[in-house]
Amino acid sequence: MGTPPNVMKFIVLAGGATLFCIPLWWMINTSLLANQQVFMNPPQFFPLDPQWKNFLIAWRQPDFARYLANSLFVAFAIVLGQLITSSLAAYAIARVPFRGKRIAYALILTTFMIPVQVTFIPMFLMMRQLNWIDTYQALIVPFLGSAFATFWLVQAFRQVPQLILDAAQIDGASHWWILWRIVLPLCKPSLLAVAFLNFVFHFNDLFWPLISTQSNTMRTIPVGLTYMVATDGSGTAWTILMASSLLATLPTLLLFIAGQKYFIQSNTHAGLKE
């Protein structure tokens, strides 16, 4: 008898999950070791004497809390702005008839296809002209619009039954009322999925904060970690660096655990057909 298909699927998924978890486990394990144990041969895969104090030392590093707070503030501000602008644009494209709608949507998708790295030089020059370098405006304003979020929400808004919208319009409801009271509540899984994906992207973004910030008070956690080459007097304190990195991953990990149900629902809610 052959192996049941469900068992094979479980084996493949479990193997893939294990491979993805190995770097995370190595980071956790290293963060709990003493520094002299990091490069032991054979390696120590399980900490026999966990050094929990490494996390306290990591948290007390100069400006670590500031870096983390900056990343959280910037990511939440960008996500909030993108949800507002993308919801308005997506509703107009999905449900409001106007001349040139297809052209406008095509232009939005065209910007979606342009690598964001190509825009960094002109964005930097604009920020410098506005004297926004090393400010929250430089970290937030260029990303308040998102072609990806607009595209995702257009597909979600198109799944709302037209009969519901027609009934609301017959009762005298405006587009603002329909968007706020009908469309957005029905598309909550897609909104939360967009929020989660964009939060993770901007929370982990390194390159733009690296070139647009200059002081410790404005650096985000990915940039700050590159400056935190902690030492214990005899070399790089790899355990402290791993503990710092692990603390930096906690916000996105907790956010995913809290919102994974909505992320899964969004995949079935927002189809790709009009």
C-alpha cells in the first residue's frame, strides 16, 4: 500500500516548516548562550544554562528602545495612511463609474511594477529640498500611497454584491456612507491583510531609513542594529546581537499570531475576478 496523500502532504509541509524554523531556532539558541559558547565545536544546539540576562542587556543598550519605538511609529503611521488612501482609490476604481477609470487603474498598476529602489534617488533629492532629511516626514510621507494596497483592495471591493450597493443608493446613501458602513466592514479581512503585509515590510525596511536618517533619535531598528556591534571586552558579543535581533522580531511575530486568521480569510475573500 502506498502512503496516503494527506500523510505525504503533512511530511512535505512539516519538512518545509522545519527548514524555515532553523534560522529562528539558531537565533534563539545563540541568544541564550554565553558568548564563549557560540563557536564551540561541536556546536551547542540547546542551552544547558540559559543566559536570560542577555535580553536585559540587549534592551538596555543605548538607544535600542528609541530605535524600536521609531520603527513602530513609522510602520503604524504608514499603514494607517495607506489604508485611507488605498481604500478611497480602490473604491473609486471598483465601484464609481468615471471617465478614464481604466487608464487611471493602469497607471497605478504601472507604478506597482517599478522597483522601489529606482525611486530612492529622486525621493532623497525631494526630501532634501523640503529639509525633511532626518525627520519623520521623510520616513513616512513618501509611502502614504501604495499601488499594491490599492490593487489588493480593488479585488476585494469588487466581491461585494452589487445588489447591496444598489439598495443603499436607492435609500439615498452617498458613496462615503456606502464605503464606510458597507464596503469596509465586509472587507475587513482584506484590510487587515494589507495592514499586516505593509507593516512587516516597512518595519523591516533598511535601505530608505539608512539614507534618510542621520541621528540616533531618528534611526529605526533595522538601521540601529547595524550600529549595535556590542562587545564583551574580548570581541563581538554575538549573544547580545542575537538577543537584540530577537527582540526586534517580536512585534511582527505577535502581530502575525494575532491576525493570521484574518490574513487567511482574505485569501478566500479577495478573488481575482471582476
